[in-house]
Amino acid sequence: MNLTERDKQHIWHPLTQHKLHPEAKPIVKAKGALLYDEEGKTYVDAVSSWYTAMYGHCNDYIVERVHRQMQQLDQIIFSGFTHEPAIELSEKLMAILPENQQKLMFNDNGSTATEIGIKMALQYHHNKGQTRKTLLAFEEGFHGDTFGAMSVSGLSVYNGPFEEFFIDVKRIPLPTAANQEELIKAIETFHAETPLAGFIYEPLVQGAAGMKMYQAAHLEPILQKCKELGVILIADEVMTGFGKTGSFFASDFIEVKPDVICLSKALTAGLVPMGVTTCTQAIFDAFYDDDIGKGLFHAHTYSANPIACATAIAALDLLQSKEIQQNIKQIQSWHAAFASEIVEHPKVHSTRQQGTIFALDLDVPMERYGNLRYQIYERCMAEGVYLRPLGSTIYILAPFVTTQEQMQNVYAAIKKVLGGF
């Protein structure tokens, strides 16, 4: 049997209805911005394998650093022990995070990063002797697939069968210039009815919602009102973090800083899984007590895995390098030029960009995971470009090392798709 046939014997793939899409394409190699299938065909990884491999696949610098770490210390329990890679990573992260961040907890992935952020907010008020059991979130937000993360997510395509089990969440639409006062009144009403514990939000860009973007100036009053009411601010930067928005973090563009930040994906450059949840000293202090029950008793077997920490340290070195910062600026300019070229296309409803994140909405009705969406996916693959449309939204979030020629191939594939309607 070939790889496809062997795969079908036992594997259950994520986000897949196997009766409709029974086959997965085998990828045997990846390097830089390219994926290679078993027949030797290459594909530009225009979504960085779910926004992770931002410095390119199998980056030599990262691989060498990780190889060194593998020979020194592979895995150790992080309860009662510590190690140099975890300490160094904590120092490097705090150096580039918003200044109010002071402590961090290691975990395994983006869902668990937000799960811990939610638990921090809920237990913070519990430890303070306050009854606050309700969270605030944006409509169409996505924060992961564990139960707390699903509870605050607003996309029923992922959550439908489980919604009766969720914690209590109030939702508001994304802020605009026109609805700020309305949203502030809604928050005040929610809080009067059932005190709000925390507000979780994807700053500036809602990823799974179709790369929906909104302005920092419109978010500021919402965050300020939450601060006034003692609502813990939880910034989910799992997707937006580490250079994608044009700064290290999307929160850098916003004056009101979060109390908690959730990180993963590009943190470890697509090489190994890891998540981190950071917080202010005030959050940590609410758990610091002679009463052992006030501690945050949340643990992961692979918390602060030394190999994952070494990966993240190398990734941060690259992120802050002159070369990568220059590449980020180039990608932003390429996207801007492409937007000006296609914005008037009859099948393009709109385009938008935040840093290296580019999205366009097709003026074509289609379901999020419907047949037309899969046809677009297949057309792009036939052109040697890997894209994953979100319904009628086609977005690009390619590695920072993508060459101009490779990016032009991505644009050309999209234009060919547009010409096929």
C-alpha cells in the first residue's frame, strides 16, 4: 500500500468529514516555504502550516540549536524542577512582551494556553472572595477546542454538539466607530446582571472567523471599561503573536494592555508543540498564599519541555534578527501591491491586511466547508500553492522567509481561481 492507503487504515484527521474527503495528501519533506509530496511536486506553504512555521520549515538555525539541546536534556518534570532553557525563554519573552507582563505558565498548545487564561480569570476572583462566573467574548471568536476554550468561542461549526456543557459567556460584536457606546452599555448591563470575570479577545484579527480585522482605536474603550469593572483582560495572541501583525504582538498597537496573554503556534516555529500563558504580577499575587488551595493547580506532563524551550529561544532570536524584520516589511509591501491590483476584480468583494496577514473576500456565496471551498483548495494545489480558504475568505499568512517569486506564485494561483468563476 502507498502512504495514502496506509493512512486510511487507522488515522482520523482533524476538521475532516472522512466520508466526503477520505484521502489525505502525503507530504514527505518540507524546507523553507515549500512542501514536497511523494511524487516530488512542491507547494508554497502559504499558511505556514496553521501559522506556525514562520521562519520556514526545517530552519537550519533552529534545527542545530534543538539538536544540541536533545543531547543535553530531553524531558524533565517541571513541578519541583527547573532548567536553563525554560529560564532563558522566560527572560527572552518578558523582554519583548508588553511591559506589564511578569509571570508565565508553560503548557502544550494554543487551546491549553487559552484554557489556562480562562482559569486564571475565574480563579482570580474566586481567590479574592468574589462571585464572578461569567466571561465576555466577541461573536465569531475562536480560542481553541478544549471545553473552556470552546465555551468562549463563537463559531458553532466547531462547537455545536457541546454547547449545553459550556460555562456562561456573554458575547458582543466586534467594535466599530458606530457601536462603541452601545457595546459599553451592553457590558455594563451584563456586569450588573451577572458580574463578569474576564474578557477574552483576539486583538486586531479574528483568525478562524475569516481573518476579520478591526481597529485598535475601536477596541480601546471596550478594554478600558472592562478595566474599570475589574474584568480580567485575556488577549488570545495564539495566532497573532510573533511578528505577524507587523509588531511582535498585536497588543503592542493597543494602549490598554491585557492582564493575561495566550501564546503558541509560531512560538516554537512549527517544529514542536508548546504553549505559554503570561500574566501580570497582580494576577500571580492572587494565587500566592499560605492556603495551598489558592494555587493554580493546572499541569501538563510536557510543561516547559527543554527541547520545546530551546526551539522557542532560537525562534525568538530569528524574530528579532535584522533579516527577518526586513522580510516582514517586504511581505507587507508585496501584499499591499497585490491588493491594489485585485481589489476591483468583479469577484472580489473586499481585501484587508494587517502586517503580513492578507485576506480577500470573494463575492461568491459559499459554505465554510462546502464543495466550492474544496474546489478552490484543489485549484490552488494544482498550481503548487497550499491555501486553506475559510468559506468565501482566501487568506495568506506565509512564512517570513518566503521569496518574492514564491509569493508571486501564490498571487498567481489566487488570480487563476478568480478567473475560474
